[in-house]
Amino acid sequence: MILRKWLTVLLMITFMLCMSMGALSAADGAWDGNGPYVDEIIMPIITDSEARYLALLRGEIDIYPDVNRPSDIRSFAADPRIDLTMTPGLHMFYMGFNLQREPLDDPVLRRAMAHLVDRESLVFSVFDGYVFPLAEAVPESSPFYHRTAHVAEYDPQLAERLLNEAGYVRGEDGIRVDPRTSKPLRTLTLITPTYEESPTSAEVAVRLAQTFQNAGIPVAVVSLEFNTMVERLLRKDPVTGERDFDLFVSGWGLARYPLHLYTLFHSSFDVNGGNNVTGLRDAAYDAAAEKLWRPRTLEQAYEAAAEAQEIWAALQPYIPIYSLTYIDAFRSDRVTGYVEHVGYGAASNPLASPWTALNIRRVDQPEGRGGSIRWLLFDDPGTLNILASYTAFEDQVLGLIYDSLITANPETNEDYPWLATSWVIDTWTTESGEEGSVITYQLAEGVTWHDGVPFTAYDVKFTMDYLKEKKPPNLQAVWQDYSHSIVHDDLTVSVYYNTVSYWHTYATGGFLAEHIWSDVDDYESFQPWREPHPEVEGLTKLIGHGPFVFKEWVPGEYIRLVRNESYWRSQG
Amino acid sequence: MPDQPLAGQKVPWRHWTNVSPFSRGRWFWRAFFRSWQGAVGLGIIAVFAVLAVGAPLLTPYHPLHDYDLATTMARPAWMRYFPEYRNSPVTQDVALWQEAEVDGDGWIFGQSIAGGESLTFIRAVHDRGGGEPVRLVLQREVQYDHAPPHTFVFTLPYAFQGDPGVVGWARLELETARGQLFELWTSAPLREDVPLRVQRIDSRDRALAVRLGFNFFDNLASQLLAEPGIYTIRLVLELEGVSEDRSGTFFVGEGRLRIPGDLHGPLGVDHVGSDLWSQWLYGARTSLWVGFVTAFTAVVIGTCIGVISGYQGGWVDELLMRIADVMLSIPVLPVMIVVAATIGKHMGNVIILLALFSWMGTARVVRAATLALREQTFVEAARAAGGTPFYIVWKHILPHTLGLVLASLVLLVPGAIIAEATLSFLGLGDPQMPTWGRMLHNARSFGAFAELAWWWILPPGLSITLLSIALLWVGNTVDDIFNQRLRKAAGERKDTRWLSYGSSS
Amino acid sequence: MRTYFLRRLFVLLGSLFVIVTVNFVLFRLMPGSPVDTVISPDFTPEMKALLMERYGLNEPYYIQYGLYLKNLISLNFGRSFQTRLPVWDELLSRLPNTLLLLGSSFLIMVVTGVALGIFVASRRGSRWDTVLTGSAVFFGAMPGFFIALLLLLVFGYYIDVFPVHGTMSAPPPTGFWPRVYDRLLHLVLPVASIVVSGVGSWMMYTRNHLVTTLAADFIRTAQAKGLSKRRVLYGHALRSSLPPLVTLFFLSLPNIITGAVVIESIFSIQGIGRYLLQATLRQDYPAIEGAFFFIAVAVLLCNLLADFVYRLVDPRIEVR
């Protein structure tokens, strides 16, 4: 109940933020402009959190995305030169159960434990209130969020009652008795990443263990290196079919669509190395998750997501704890025009949200055009090769260089036509007689790659064919069901998939320039930014169709991008 | 005195072996305390040792598991003597309803105990309303005299019982010293039975701040308790629909207002409100423990190898000494980093590794001493009398190297302490152990520098320094006493030690 | 002479063997698998198997070991998981920053240290002697990283005068001299950290050596001949102190190289030491192996060099 009130307030904040933005956009088209407005973006690479903090104060950077230390947030909030934005993120941090081990296979015990978790207290005390408590499988920042009555809110009295009624009564030493064995509950192991790697996760884990301990459920925290931890969680003994843990804490960054409800909980992933580490096996849930994975329409997806969340909450394979907020800091005495994108923040995810890059401008420039801004990058991006990119830092740079076919409205997260001005979803019959999706995209006119070569339907076809041939692991979702493409004319292309799914609409990409990538055989070791462009001087092979053009990267120091003079959207 | 080389040279053994062990000890201490460095150093070490051993008595807090003791990065308590912080809030915990004024007509009061805990509840029953809403107000005035706090937390245990048709509300209001009224919390409509719950109202609740008209990033506590004065806290309980045959009952447990202080303990607190003084004390434990265990292990290894090498001679000597050279030429820190990355960050690993890489000095010293002793008449006599090598080493050689071994043990400790601190500082230390290096790692990771929290940064670093100097003094004093000639025979110049301590980190 | 070279050879090969073995064994002892560093919730089990295959981690150990030795000899450390670049190239690209940092700090440290040593030796027993010797003890006993932290606190936060991260501004100023100035400014704090933590030992060494030398017979003779104090100090005493100083120079290199790990990570300098640490924190195994091997071999070479130089400058002395 407390939580519900809280969530209502959260909705209100979101609404207010949107309102304020709406007002802005009504006045001067704040996020629909003819950007980009700045001539140059420098991305200083600063790995040390102290140095980052100092850099914003000293004015070495103008944009500090994803500020996550409470002490920094407090200090920035007090500084009149600095403006902070807060956006609920698509993220979930949780404690997971091993559902296939006694005593956690008992849903009553899991339920009671869920009622014991005081999320608000954790959020206030560990995060200083800068993240949002989360009790559902999908955060409220997602349009697929479904409010269900099954959610277990903080209610220690209820937990106590549930436990007692189910026979988990306290023994003499205060430890509860397992009704099935009539012996005291064994000590459960709670696996957490180490303090060094993830201080907040470790902190949360310790506090959870204390909570359960106080309630008579013995829990011991075991902190492991991240990779050891993942290995241990994923390993399902081939002989005994067991996983060696009871509880674990972890967090996921989520996508705009709640596909994690399928990839993390469907019973087909309950195998050695599979992602369904809780070992959830439930026929009804599987059916709902499959519907979510392969919906024909958005409506079906919404329905399936709601159904899955409903069942999920009753099964309680996780205890969700919090969902991150993106807090981005701007030197408002220098820059303006940043756009908060629900789920992605104002400056944290340029790949998912192009809006800030397009609208950011300097306050000291006449008519708000021109000038250079400095946008902090947390670490060196690995390769700047879009096919081999794994890190968020890489996406942060690539997001400025590439555009997608379809993007999202920052306020509602609804589809926003981009390189594809419109698309038609249909079905076809594959060679094996199955039904598959076919999506026909109409591409925007006047789009060129950074070297002036027009971007056409052939690039889309090339991209998809190339991915199908090379099978880069990080883009598996794109190529795994792809069949072929047919180009109708320069700006119209039909993309055929072997299965029917509404999500295929978003899978299609057109980010590989055929005239550059057709020569690339070993895509993994290709370092586009290191190779000079064959024809245009001053460019590298790292070219896209996005608002900024890659110029220079001094590893460990900075990356320099300049405005794309012939950006398709600024031509009116 | 140019440096004399080295191995194999016979050194006259001016011994004090005829003196009884008892008087030998007295002789040693007299010599030891003649050196002020030795005396001061030993004093410092003793102070650290007492603090380390007595840690559980000297602080009530667990260094890592007790948090929220004060507001994040609270300053040390003694800083209240600085004019700037004279008014800083100290931790306050106010029981609200003990002395509350009660205002409301037609209520029946009683006491009850609920929740299986010894929580006393005010039972307020109303059953005479004429359909009109009735209300009960618990009002408490709190004098707040300090600078605006960073955080406050209200806890309000309550429960409700009502006949069908009766609806209750509970609400918490705060009237500031300036007379502004803020509604901090309103319950959802309470119908029928609402079991005991503890409502928590936290100033870090960003949504609350927004609801009260502040910015998401504003500090609610310092906005609301902005100035000294009298603050009125009201718990308003309302009932609707009570009549002769329908009553409603509120159970109100003792409400509390907690304001975590900005000043705490001898060294303040860290970012999650854990006591830094406890971390320092337990850090001293870890440091001394790691230092001495490592040094002891290294010295045992070194003595064995040194004695074997010196006594046996020949190819064994050659091999062992070359192995020592090999170990000397491998850089320790990178190896420790790689080990931490691959087989884990356990303190045992650190100790074993450090010991494996620090026995070489001792081995050389002991080897040289053994070489010298081997030619002494009393050893030769023992050999002539048919003593086995083990017997001779045990009876005649080891006792005489004891002083040197002791000195090198003490001198190995600072290196081990610094190495462990460095590893912890880099984030590669044992996560279960409170250490000084980890304090510094946290200080750097969680914003102590940005807050200029020197009381967090300086103590661990300066303690390592002080302890190292003390150990160096003691070690050098012991070393000087127990025969400088042997040290020179072993070829170890005191000065080169500076190198390994000065820049090994 | 021959035994000497045999010994050195043994030590060199032995060290190499230990390093190579440590490197190989540790990475196979380790729990977990490298695929985990690139795991994401959207990966299926097949995908993880594909990754495993791609990184060649399914081969048996002895094949991996053979491959490993072959690669070491051909300086092929594999590709970093993180950047997909050859580790060797990455190390080389980071070498200049490390060399610049270590070179400049070393130069300053030695010059200042020796100068201070001469200064206090000639004023033995004076107040200067007490103060400087005391400071040397103090800073010598202070962990290197703590000195860096103190400098960071004072000159980065309290008095905001020096840059605290990286080797250049982003973007660097235009023009040659402004660029040089920019780089020097970025070097101040890291270099100062290394110098402060190491200069004491140089000073003490010089001082103590000079003090002993000044008491030696040939100096007394020189004094008796009526040579000036200054002449005795610089002309005779210092000259006799040079050979051990030269050796000390090389002998202290390994410590300094190791210290770079800490200093580079505190001041975010894109060098070899920080590369090792970052690779460690990211579980980037080829990078860890490569960086460790690189540092260890650099240290070995310094040791070897120290030996030869020692023999060169002072052939009277048989080493060890």
C-alpha cells in the first residue's frame, strides 16, 4: 500500500517532467528541432570517479552522464552552475531464488521472504533515495509495466503470519523449522559480487541477509568475483541437475521491450549455462512468455506481457528491489537543450535516445548554433566497431555516429519514425511452409553517409545479409530469424523473417555502409576508426549516417566528433 | 670502511655465549633502551598493539556491518570545538508520544501490547460520533537547536480495528519554527482490520520532497528543519462513520524522530554511516596481523634456507642462493595483482605470496652468520665430538643467529604492511577484512576527497607511516645490538633497505 | 668471470621460467570463464558456446601451453577481450606515457636526491641534516600511494592548481609549445609523487656513502695535503661514490616500474601499469598476461643491466 502510493507519486513526477518538456517543445520545438546545433563534441575519457567530479566543477566537461555517487549528486545539486536531470531507468536489481532447491521450492517461503524486504529503507539508506524501489518484474518506466495485485509489498507482520501458518515456526534458538523435515532451516547462501566490484550490491546483500536472519531464516553472504559468480549461477550440474546456490543478488539493464521475461524465465533456458538460473518451470508462464517473445502485434505483446507479469508475481522467482534512475548533470551556465528520455536518461544512452545529441546547444553562441561541448565518457570505448561493441561507453559514442531506422519518442517511448519514415508489417510463407514476418520499410529521402554516398535500401539489405553471414554474437537477436531482403527501389525494402514476431520490426538495421563493409572479411578485428577513408580525406572508415562525424580518438584521453554538415534532418 | 665483500669471508665471532640466557636478556634490554629510537619505536608499536588487541572493547560498533550511525561522512565529534561546526547536529532520537498533548473529544484510552513485541500502544477507541468525522490529535513540540540536519527519519508504528462502515485516516504533520505546515504522510483509508505496521517517513524520500513542493534534488531535512526553534509534530487520527454501534480503534505505538548527527565518534563515519574509528582499530589489527604473520613465515623460510645453504655449502648453497636471486628479480606487486585477479582476493593468498617473496634477505643474513659460525671453535668441537649436522645447527648455530633473525623479522613487517595496504587500496584486498588500505580505497571511491574529508583520509595513511617508522627503528636497534659485523658479513647494507621501503609501493 | 655469467644466465632463465609458469598456471587455476565478461541477459546457451569456441578456450591445456610459449616467443600475446586489439600493440602504444612518467621522475629524483645528499653530507650534524634525514625517514616509510593521495588532496582539491588525470587536456591546446606546457602540467603531480616517495633513499644513500668516504684514509690524506673542503668533497669523495650510485640507479628501477602501477592508476595515466590493473579489474585475460609479462621482463632486464653496469664501473668487485 505504501508502495502503491509511492508509485503514484512517481507517475506524477514522470508526468510533470513530461509536461514541462511538452511546454518547451510547444515553444521552440525543444526535441524536434533541426539539430544538431553544436559544431563539435569532445568526449574526454575520465575513468576515475573523483576526477570526473572535479572535471565538471572545474569546467573541463559540460555533460556528466549517469552520476551515481550520492555524494556527487548532493554536491552538484547545491551548485548553481549545474543542472541535474532525473529519469527513471529501464533497469532492475533483484534478489533471485534457486527454485529447485529445498526449502526455496516452497512458494510460501519465497513469498514470506519477499514480504520481509524493506525496499524503501534500502533505497534511502544505501542510495540516499536516488533510485526507485521496485516490486514488479518490469519497472514502471517501461510502457509494458503492469500493476498486479500479486506483488509482495513490505509487510513483516504478514510474513510472520505466512511463515507460522505454513509451519515455519521458530525453534528454541530462534531459527525457524522446516515443516517438511522438522529440522531447523539450513543456512542459505546468498551470492553477491564483491564490495570492490559492486559496493552497493554487496551492501544490499548484507542487509538482506540481516533481515532474513532476524526473521529466523539463516542466510550467509558469500561474495564472489563477478565472473566466478556468474559461472556459479549459470552452472547446472549435468549429473545432479542442481545449481550450487540458494540466493543471489544481481541487476540487469533492460530493453524498451520486456523480453527479459522470456530470456530469463522461460523453462527452455533452464539448462547448464542457460539464463534461467532460478530454474523457473511453469507451463502457464512459459505459454505467456512465448506469446511475448513472438507477438503478432503490439497489442498482443502488451497482453502477453501483462499476463506474464501476473503469473510471475505469484511465482516470485525474484524479489525485485530497485530500479535505477539516470541522473545526468549539465553545466547549465554553458549548455542547454538536453532532453530527458524516459527509461534512458538525458545523456546516458545516446544509442537508444538521439534527442539530447540533436538538441544540445551552447548558451553563449548566437542563435544557439555552433561551438563545442564536452561530454564525459567513463572509459575508453573498446573498438568503435559496431559489430563488436559490448560496452556502454562504446554505445555512447556510436549513438552519435549512427542513426536507427526507428527511434522512440522521449516522453512516451512510442515508435518514432526515423530513417524509416513508415513501415508495413505482413506475413509470408517460408520455404519450409512456416509463417514468417515480412516488413517493408520506406526510407527517408536525402540521407547520406558521412562521406556523401547516399544511404539506400541496398545498405539495409547489405547490413542484414552481412549479419546473417557473420553472425556477430552481440546482434544475435537481429540475425537469428532473418531470411532475406528484397529491394523494391532505392528507398523501399522488404525484410523477410522466418518466424512471426512483432519485434522483428525493430530488429532490422541499416548501419553498415555497403561501400565500406563489403570489403571487410574479418569483422571482429576490423578497427574502422584506425583506417583512413579510401576517398575522402580527413575521414576514417568509421562512417555512419548520424548527426556527428568521427574525427579523432586519443585512447585514454578523448574522442572528437564534428557536426555532420549534411545531416538529413537539418536539411529541412 | 669501504664495503667488504662478502660471502665466504671468515669473521671473528665475538660472542657472548658464555653469559647465561637470563643475564643475556637483561643485557639486551639495557642496550635496547639506550637507543631512543628503539625505545620510542617499541612504545609506538605497543600502543598500536594495545589498540588493535583491545578493538572490541574500545568500540561498540562492527567496522563494516554497523551503518547509519550518523549522516553520511559525518565529521569527528571533536570538531564541535571548531567554531564552524559548533552548531552541527548530533544524533538525536526523540520519543514522540511519551510527552504528547492529546486533543480530542469522546475517545477512550487504554494500553495494549501487540505484535508479540513489548511495544506499548495507546489504544484510542471512539464509538459515540454522530456520523460526523471525529478526530484525535497527538501533538508534540520539539526544540531543535542545531544547524539544519542532512536527514531525518520518523517511525510510526500503528494498527487499526474498525467495525464495517468505519473508515480511519492517520496523518503526520510538521509545523516548522517559521509556522509553515507540512503534511508529511497520510495513510490510505483504513477499513476493518489493519495489522500492525511501522510507517517510516524518511527525508531522503525524493517523492515526498516533490510532493511537498521541493525539487527532486533538494535536501528535505535541511529545508524543513531550516532554523533553530520549536517544531510541532502532530499525529492526526480521524474516524468517519462511527456511531453507538460502530466503533473504530487506533493503536499507536511510540513514534520516534531520529536525526542522524553530523558529528560522530573520534574519526567520524564513512559514506554509509559506518564508524571510522572502528574501521581504524580493526584495520590496525589486520595490519599488524598481516605484517607479523608474513614476516614470521618469511623468516622461518629464510632461516631454514640460510642455515642449509651456509652449513651445507657446495652446489646446494649455489642453487639456493640462485633461487634467492630469481625471487629477488621478480616484481612482487604485479604478481600479487595477477594472483588477486585469478585465484582470488583472500588474505591467506596475500600472506603466502608476500612471504614467498621476502625470505631472501633473511636467508642471506643467516647464511653468512652460519658460514662464520661454522668455523668457530665451539662448532668444530661439537663436530669433532660427533654431533649430527641437525644437532649442531639446532644447538650451536641457530641460537646465535636468533638476534639477527629477530631483527630481520621486525624489519620485514613494514614492507608487508605497506604491500597489503597497497593491494587493498587498489581494490584487490580481501573483501571480508577491514584494513587501512581499504579505508583509503573507500575514501577515494566514495567521495572523501570531494568532501575534503581529511579526517577519513589522513588517519590510515599516517598510521601506516608511523607504524613503519617505529618498526624500522626497533628493527635497526635490534640489528645494531646483535652484531653489526655479522650483518656486514652478510653483505646487506642498511642503506639499501631504504629502497625497498621507499618505493616498493 | 665464467661462473659469473653462468650465474646470471641461471638467474635470468630461472626468473623467466617462473614468470612464464606463474603466468600460465594462474590463468588455468582460475575459476570462471572469460565468456562471462561479455555475458548479457539476451544471450542463449548456444551463443555462449559460440563465444567460447571463438576465443579458442575449448582446447586441452597442453595445447594451450604450447600455443602460449610459441606466442610468447613471437611476442604475440593474443588480442584483448576488451578492445579486440593485439595486446602487444596496446602495450607499445602505452609505453611512451610510462617512459615519460618514469624517465622524468627518475631524472628529477636522482638529481635532487644526490644533490641533497651532498648538501647534508657537507653539513653533517647541522639542523638541515636532522630535518632532511628525518623527512627522508618519514617519506620513506610512507606508502607511495598515500603520498600520491596527499598531493592529490592538497593540489587537486584544496588548492585547485594542477590537473589530476590523464596526460593532456581534452582537447589539447594548439601549437607546439602550448602542447608541451600542457603535458608538463599534467606530469607535475604524478612525477612529484614518485619523486617525494623515492628521493629520500637517494639522499640517504649519497649522504651515508659520502660520510663514510670522508672518513676514509685517502680523503684524510687529501685533506692533509691542504686541499679545500669543497675540492675534497667533489673531487675525491664524490668520485668514489659514483659507481655504487650508478648501480643503485639500475637496482631501483624495478621498484619504480612497479610503483608505476599505482601512480598511473591514481592519476589515470594511460600507461603499462594502469593497463595491467584495468585488465585485472575487467578480467581481460590476454591483456593481464601480456602486461604482466611485459613488466616482469622489463624488471629482469633492469636487473641484468644493473649487474653489467656495476661490473663496468667497478670491476674490482665481484657481484654476489
